[in-house]
Amino acid sequence: MVVDDHPMWRDAVERDLQDAGFDVVGVAANGSEALARFPACRPHVVVLDLQIPPPNGVECTAEMLRQDPSARVLILSASGEQDDVLEAVKAGATGYLVKSASRGELLDAVRRVANGDTVFTPGLAGLVLGEYRRLSEPATAGPDQPALTERETEVLRMVAKGMSYKQIAERLVLSHRTVQNHVQNTLRKLQMHNRVELTRYAIAQGLDEGDEADAAE
């Protein structure tokens, strides 16, 4: 589903997605249209502008995910401002691209978001992680907190850094499916439902820190 109040931009994004083989199940020019059409369209991925007539993109993101937690929201906005990015992520957006992104970057982002990855325009991932960690209350480990294996913790740390499943698999010399299994096991242990919640937990735990020297090698 494509949501943007500029007809030429909305049509171009819809055409690019269709040409790449995606099924565009709906389009909308404002927040009200988007929310009205969302229940019938049931899109797997929503490509959503932030600055749309109300409800705005952040409010739409929160409401869509309340209705269907399995949906993925990719923000495609002219704004790269920290506050806008952070508000979108807090609302549950799985990705954020600025409109200067190329057609190839958009299509790649849609594919990755559909597969459960978090995707950000280069330069925004570190900003989001750092700010989210600053705002997150430290998670306290209680005696009943489920224990993660060393490998699960390692995968979780890489998820927190915004790495894709493919990148994690290559880094750890594992199969893509094995990485997915580790993430699913971690979600089950922590009683979480998706990668967005898992990323928030990892950031709150400070798992996106460290290993910088190793990452630079």
C-alpha cells in the first residue's frame, strides 16, 4: 500500500513497485483514506509519507499496527530530522528512507522490510539507535528473566545494530534459516512478537554498543 499526498510521487512509487513485481493492493492520499482502506487491503508492507493530511504518518503507523501487528511500515519522507525519524520508530515503523533514495534503494528496502529487517537511510541508523538508547529506561534483569544462549545474545547484538539477517548470517558463517531460528527463539523466550520490539529491547540493554573494533575489521 502506498500513501502520499503528492499524486506524481505516489504514482511513481506505485509504478516502480508494480514494475518490480510487487502487488500494490491500495493507494491513499491522506491519513483518513489510508486508515479507511487499510482493513480491506490488508497490506503486508505500507510505504508511507510522514507529512500527509491528518492523521499524519506517525499516527497512521501506530493505528495500522494496532489493527494488524504483522504489518510492516516503511516511512518514505522528505524529512531526515531526528525527531521525525525517532517518532516514526517509536510508533512502530520498521524502516525509514528519505525521498532522495534511489529507485533501487526503495525496492531493496521494501523487500528487506517485508522479510522483517529494519532498514534506514545510511546515517540514520546510528542516530536512531543512539537516541533510542538515551530515552529508553534501563531494563532490569529479574531472577525470572529467561536466559539467552551466547549465540542468541550475539545475534541479538547484531539485530540492535541494524544488520540484516543476510549480513548476520555472513558475519557468523551461518545459514539464513539458522539466524531466523535464533531470532524466533529469542522472541519466544522474551515473549515478544516482532523484530521491532526485539530491537527496542536490545537497545535498552545496551547491546548495540561495543565490538566496534571487531566491526571495523
